[in-house]
Amino acid sequence: MEGRPWQRLLRSWRVPPPSFPVPPANSGGSRSPCATDPTRGRVFLHSELLVQTIPSNLSRLGWDASHAAALRASAHASAVPARVALVSAQRLVVIGEDDLREVTVSGGVRAAPPEGGITTGDWVAVADEVVVAVLPRRSVLLRRAAGAAVTAQAVAANVDTVFIAVPLGIPVGVRRLERSLAIAWSSGARPVVLLTKADLSADLAADLDAAGAAAAAAQVIAVSAAGLGLDAMRAVQLPSQTGAIVGPSGAGKSTLVNALRGNDQLATAAVRADGRGRHTTTHRELLELPGGALLIDTPGMREMGVWDAQAGIDAVFGELTAIAERCRFNDCAHQGEPGCAVQAAAQDDPGILDRLASMHKLEREQRHLDEQVDVRLRAESRRQHRRRARALRNQPHH
């Protein structure tokens, strides 16, 4: 469906149409009021998109006493709480008690942003259309940002459930699923595996078995836009709880969200013959589902680099850890040492060796990342020391 992110977001939150004449959106992005209505509130023009304030309720968005206490304890207790609803390269949109609006970010928050940056799902304190603080997160889905820089990217914050979309019609990517599960478990939310496009599976039972073997304690649901598994997916979340759906391009995420919402609000695209998709979602967006649950739709990700994911790695491969505790030697590397319980178990289940190799790969990646972060922190510390020394040298002598 055609439409810009702002337009889709407004429809997502069921904004009623204006009941009064509206001037054309030709102000070149002006943020000053252009009309008022005593019953409906203000109307603003944002980058040629008309935004009308809408009725809302913070508890419907997941606000509770602990969030309120965090705001009162902050240095901005008089600011207005709001939740980040859309993040794109150009815009930051929040929804609050009674409106949906575009905001800017204060210099202080830009100088000391939360880990991975402000993201969809964050609770923020807003004063005069400016984000002056980001409240503590209950959970945050972090990955290593794409590119050479050693930095984190926050995919979604304050989520209760991470839905991992795994497309069928092609072999289940077990190793990628294990990686995604490790990152999801580390977020503080619970992961749920969605086998999307289940109607394309040649052997759904085998696909469920393959995903279940990798999923550990995570629930696995086969779903399709035709309706299979949608009720099971809806049952995972209660009203005002937040989920985030992640997966590669072409996994059917937007199609699935449209099916859950009962419309075709989100754009979708065909998948190439090799199973790879094209990006249709280009931003992270908070949507409300029928029944009151919330869902963050995210762009397709070619790769999910680990970031502080050791706890999640332990959770995904917990059964290997339990087996390894029976090894004769505490430092057993499971490479053929005498009395190795892992190698003994692999005689009955050869797949254990594949999972062991996957676990070792993720652990090596995490150790390498930790070393890079330590080097970066040491380099930043040296730069700070040099700046302080330079400032002291430049001070006038008395």
C-alpha cells in the first residue's frame, strides 16, 4: 500500500478524520499550529503531513507505576511521558496521553544516548516537543550495528515478546535461528519462533521438528497469512503488552502484521527465486493490534550480530552445558578427550556436534566483540586523558 510512515502510523492508531476544514500541507515542514478545534485539539503540519492530536491512554501503551516512579525520580519529573512510536532516518515520533507528534532530541540526550540509541518502544520524557530524557528500559533487543564500527544498535525497547520470523518454502535456517534466539534471550524478553509462510512448506512436521530442536524453551508456532496459527500468536500477548517481530527481508513479517490487523496497511513485496526478500519496511514502527496488544514491526535484517549475548547463548545451548558437566575433565574441549560426555551423546544424536560448533562460533564472536569493545573503551579513555591534559596546559598561569 502506498503511503508514508506518518500516514500509516496515523491509521494504525485509528486517528479520526478532521471535522473542520484543513489547509493544504504546503508550509515546507512548519511545526507551528495551523488550525484549532476546541473538542479535538491542535493540528500541526509536519514535513507536509497533517497530524491531528488523538485520544490516548498511557496504560494502554504499557505505562505503569514503575515507569511513573522512574520519571518522578529523574531530573525531569515535570516533563510529559510518551512512548517512541516510530524511528526512521529523518523522524522520531512519540505517542503520549493525548497526541501523536514528531519531536526532536535534546543535546544532553544526544551526547549520552541510551545503549544502542533511542529506539521504538522507549519511554521518554518530553518537554516543549523535545526529548529531555530516556527512562530506564525493562528490556532492549540489541544487535551489533552493521558496518565496521564496534557499536550497538537498539532494535526495540521495553518489549515482552520477541517474535522471530523464519520463512518456510526453503530449508529452515537452524544456525541463523540459534543466533537470533541467543540475541532475543539476552534482551530480557521471551522469544517465540514463528514459522511463517507455513502454507509453502513441503513437510511442515519436519520443519516444526527442526525449529523445535534449536528453539530450546522457546515456543514455536507455524503461521500463515491465510490464518494458520494467528490465534496462537495472539494468545501470546495480553492487552498493552508489546511484541517485536524480527527476521530477514522476505520472511513475511509485514504480511503477517497485516493479517493480524485485518488490513493491508503495511507494504509487502515479492520474494526472489532464491528465497531472499526485498526491503519493504524501512523503519521501526509501533502498531496497535485488535484486542489491545502492541507490535513493533522492524526492517528486514540480513545478519544479526551478537552484542552482549553470552547469557542468551547459554540459554539456547543449555542442554549442551548440562551434558558437558558430565565430562571427566572440567576443561574438556569436546575434541575427543577421554571421558567426553558430549562426544558420547553425539553417537546417539549426531546433531549435537552441529549445535556444539554453532555454540563455539557464537562464543568466539562474543569474545572477539568483548575484546574490541575493551580496546575502544581504552582508546576513548586515552583520548579523554589527552583532552584533560591539553586543557590544563592551556590554562593561564597566575
